[in-house]
Amino acid sequence: MDHALFALYVTGRAGLWFAFAGLFLIFGLKDAKPRAFVREANDLRWYVVIFAVLGVAQLLGGWFLGRRGGGAEG
């Protein structure tokens, strides 16, 4: 079970970095004037869901890993 939780945590953490990199890449490849950029960026509202899912995965993985008891109490 610990391996699955750690994989969930690492997937969320690394996935967020890749999502940020993808966001910068998408915005860097858009060829728009400053005013039109806001309208074009509005088409990427679905990308927020990626950040939310990966953030929740990292949060849950870290939470449940931290709550697991396993060592000697001392």
C-alpha cells in the first residue's frame, strides 16, 4: 500500500511540474497581441482541471503517507 501511495504522491508532484512546463509552452507558442491574448487564453480554462487533479493527488498521497504509523514510538 505504501508503494501505491508514494507513486500517487510522486505522480502528482512531477505531474504539476510538467503541467507548468506545458502551460509555459502553450502560452509561448501563442501568437497574439496583448489584448487578444486574454481571449485566446480563455480557451484554456480546461487546463485548470489538470492542476486541480494533480494537486489533489499529491495532497492525498502525502496526507495518507504521513498518517501511516510504522515506526517505533519513541
